Amino acid sequence: MLNKYIIKEEHKGLRLDKALTLLGDFSRSFIKTNLDNGAILVNGNKEKASYKLELNDEVTFLVPEKEEFVLKPKNMDLDICYSDDDVCVINKPKGMVVHPANGHLDDTLVSGLLHELKDLSTVNGEFRPGIVHRIDKDTSGLLIVAKNDEAHLALKSQLMDHTLGRIYYAIVIGVIEEDEGRIDAPIGRDLHNRVKKAVVADGKRAVTHFKVLERFQKHTLIECRLETGRTHQIRCHMAYIGYPVLGDPVYGPRKVFGNIGQYLHAKTLTFIQPTTKEKIIVDSELPKYFTDLLAELRLK
């Protein structure tokens, strides 16, 4: 599809790359790639990203047509820990993406849900059916799914007022001296790395409670309870206080331990059943990758 823009007064004087982010729904990496390969032209000529646009400049480039994506059910042998008429709790394995996104369209948890469950909520749109909250691809553990819109809204409300409890286990680098602690530090986008979050003054309030379960020679096993639910909250907060999650390729040391990602497991979920109002507690066993490492650490 050919895109053509005639520069008007409001974009006059802007850098070419900056103007393109305003003119269309294009990422900076997409713009850079197409500028570098000469696919974006100004008045028929290749220009640098820093080119200052003038009134009536004609900017043209060809954008490949997006293939239509259709969600398909797939038997993924999901580990269902709890299920009733309104909700379902899945024990997600490490390495599984929760819902379709750029680079991960197939083999997501959503495909498995479509195979296992007849009904899923529609609150979050057609590509996130039933998904109330998410956990990272390389974080294992419990995830709650809504089977209808009423249940979804009730669970979302519980997330907002903190009555939906989430407890994680993590192995962190370093020996924490305190038996427990509370991290109250706002989280927002890292200004220097788009894939990271950071503790920043103008971020959203984020609170993590942690408790030491076992200390090793150079590591600590901790339990983390989320009071809020920001993206990468535990990973960001633990790195912020100097004890990054072991194996974390984003927030940990440059030399990453292992090749399977962070040692972080969503172990326990507590929620109020939307219809019966019963308090439900779902717990999970630590996965083998986690227990194997704990056994090794205990021998050192």
C-alpha cells in the first residue's frame, strides 16, 4: 500500500523520522529500517532521518499489506488447576506467551484456551478472549481466565481494589539480610530502553511486599506479594533494591545466568468467586526448573 503525505503547517520544520511517527501508526524501528533502505522518499529523493521538512513536501513510501490474522484453537494440553462456570485458573509453563502480539501470533495461551473452553469473556477484544491479567513469557505460574463478561468485570474490579491476591516465588541474586520488606516505588517506562520499565518519579504507584524463605551462599529464595500489578513489577523492583531476579535477561547482570529466563513463578492466586462470593485459593507446585536449581543451591 502506497502512503503519501503532503506536509502541512503543523509538521513544517519537524525531523522526517519524528513527523512520520505523528503521521501514521509506525514504530520508530519500522521508520528507521525503511529510511535506511531508501523506501521512504521526500519529493522523490532519499533523505536522512534528520531532514527538516518544509511546507508542501511530499513524503511517500510503500507499506506491505498486513496479512489477516485469525485465531485458531490448538490443543496445548493446558494445566487447568481450577475451573467453574465463571472462571478458570491455568498454570502457565515458562516460555509460553499469553496472547497474540507482534512476533508471537500462534502457540499462545489464547489458542489453548479456545481449544479447552467453550466460553470466554469478550471484554478485552477478539485477540485476548478471557484474559484478565497476564504474566511474562518466561515467568511460569498461575493465571486467572474469565469465561463470561460479568465474571471478567468482577475480577478486574478485584484487581483494582487489591482483593485479587497474587503471590510469586523468586530466586534473586545476593543474600538479603532483612527477613521481609516493602518496596513502594513508582514504575514507568525506562527512558533509555523501550523494552524495560524503571523506577521513575512520574511513574504509576507500585508496591511489592517480599519475605525471605531461604538463604543460600550467593542467592535468596523469596516470596513476593503484589499490592499493585504493574508490568515487570517484581523484576523491576527487585533490581531497583539491588537483588535482581536470577536469570533475568532484562533487569539482571549483563552476564545472564542460564538460558531459560528469570526464576520467577506465580505460585498462589486468591480471589472472590464472582457469583457465589466464595473466597477461592489456588496454589501450584514449583516447576522442575525451579526445584532443580534450589536443590543445587542447597548443596553449595
